Amino acid sequence: MAKEYDPRMHSAEHILSGVLIRRYGCPRCFSTHINSNKSKVDFRFPHDLSAEDAASIAAEVNDIIKADLPIAAREMPREEAATRFNLTRLPESAGDTLRIVYVGDPDQPESVLDSCPCIGEHVARTSECGDFIWVSHEWKPGEEGQDGVLRIRFKLGK
């Protein structure tokens, strides 16, 4: 992992992605830059967010962090994972058995906020992330008939 990699930030990105997917039905982020000081994520998204939307999303992320959910990893054959997840961002070098990361208890599917193939390091519980701080966001419209790009920048408190 990179010198400035922070498992707390990576876990927070999964929580943020889970909240946006659940609220808006958007696809997972297509680009991330996870850094120990500040991170950014890009989503294909149909519209800009209001300040109220941003505050509400940040509050929900913080509620999930405070809920102290487990973050667990389970192995799954690549063939099975391909029927459940988009594997385009996962390198072929990940192998025939993939690591699926769950925010929530994978044995209680109704508790799972997010699940996806992932090779990164994570904290064991959401409460280890610290406070989620929404730094900024910007939205760039897409071409005719296509979603734009929503970029969210965030950091974590202690």
C-alpha cells in the first residue's frame, strides 16, 4: 500500500458509496484517490447536490460510523462474483478467488450497507473511522443523455 494510505479512509469511502447507492441508485464510484489527509471519489450522477443533500449524506455516513458495524471480508469465486458485482475496476491479478468486503455482517444480509470486491485494507469496525467530514463537492454535467460526474472530497477527524 502507498505510504499515505489509511485504512480508515478506505472504509469511509465504502460507507459513502453505500449511502449514495442506497439513496440514489447510482453505480459505485468509478474513480477514487484515497489519501490519509483528504480523499476524493467520483460517481456517475444525474444532478448536482444541494448543500442540504450534502449535509444529510454526511450525517448518514456519520450515523453508520457511530453504529459500529463490522467490516468483514469473505472469499468468493471470481465466476460467482461476476454475477453479483461489476469487476471492471478489479485487476486480473486478483486471481480466481476474490475478496469481497462487507460493511455490515455478511451473515445478516439486511444489515449490509455495502459489499464489493476489494483488495484494500480496512478497519475492523466502522467506529474506527472517526468523524466523516464533507470537504466539498462539485458536479460536471455529462453529454446529452449521459450522467455527469459528481466529485466528493472528504476527510476524517480522530
